[in-house]
Amino acid sequence: MSTVRAVRAAITASRSTSSVIAFASRLTARASSTLAVDACWNCGDLSPTNPAASSLDFFCVACGMIQPPLVDGNHFKVLGVEERFAVDASELEDAMRRRQKVLHPDKFSSASETEREHSANQASAVNAAYGVLRDPLRRAKYILETRGWGVTERDGRETPVDPELLMEVMEAREDILEAKGDAKRLRELLSEHSATVEKCIQDTREVLDAKVFDGERAKDVVFRLTYFVKVMEEIKDLL
């Protein structure tokens, strides 16, 4: 039985206990009421109880058809996790795997062209969300971006980088140059800066997940994390 037929059968057999409906309800509970409302592309259902009506679920409850992804879908909502920096890595992976299990294009190999397209786009959106949120630095930058405080190194909107931070980074890079070819010393530096990065991640978590968000402070800690992650990468490239 095809995936679409299976979904339809599950809905018809038991609307109250269907795993598809339960999954849809969990995602809808996380939805923002301010998002644009769109009817299901297949059956046109626009009822408030249909997750497809808000483009936040993967399947229409009324007809079982896979839906297109939300154009400006928030990565946290795509994976159905709380929007915070301190997200659990295993929670992210589990959310990604559960979604890919029902969205993978292979599941729709015999479906219509539209369904295959929506499947590929939904699966791609899930992969993109997971790729960003699994990485602490990318996750931090993404959160800043969603709050209107995007970070780029040459952004004219930015305040100047802290001179003390620049000095720290310059000294770190001098140490790396001096240790070039000395694997033992490079490993020592890697250990030292690993601790620095962990402290940066801790500071980032405290600032981004604070009850009162301080945008300037958040950019400062994410800048620091950005620079020392690069220092770590430079060391790894020499090992």
C-alpha cells in the first residue's frame, strides 16, 4: 500500500487515534496564530481543525495529501522543538528522523508529480533545519537573525568588535603559527581553545535564553563564539 493510501486509510479507520492525526496535532499546537492561512492544495479544506490550513503540518487531515512546506518556515517549528538555544541534540535528531521517515521521497515514488515535489521540498526543509540547529554557532546566529539581530562579519549595521577580543584572537593565531609543524603543541592549543569555545557556548546560552533578551549583548557573545570557533578550525587544519 502506498504512503498516501496508508495515511488515508488510517484517517478513515480511526480519526481519533490515527498516528497521523496525533502527529499533526502536536505540530499544530506549536503553530503561531499569526501565520497566513492556506487551504489544502488538493481538497481545498480550510477548516480551523485542519493543520494543512496553516501550512504547518505535513499532511492534510481531510484528504491525507502531503502539503508544501511553509515558505518562511521557522527551523524550530519545522522540527517541532521549542525555540531556544539550549536545545537537546538527541531531541533534534529524533525529530529529524521521525519527519524523514514519513517525508522521504522514496515513500512517494509512485505518487503524483505534485506529491513527489512536495515530499522533496518538505524533506529538504527538514534537513536544512536540522543542519542549522544541530550546530551551536549556526543555531546562535539563526536565533539572532529571527530576532532581528543578524550577525555577519562585515555588516555595516554592526558596532565595532571589542578590541580586547581582537587582541585575544591575534595572540591565539600567533600561537598557532609558532606551533605549526609541532603536533603536540597544536593538540595542547586545541584543548585550550576547546575550553574557551565551551565557555562561549555557555555564555551564549545564558544570553539567548534569558527572560529579557539583550540584543547587543547577544551579538557580543556570538561574535566571540564565532572567532574562537574559527581559531579551533585553524588548529584542526594543521593537525
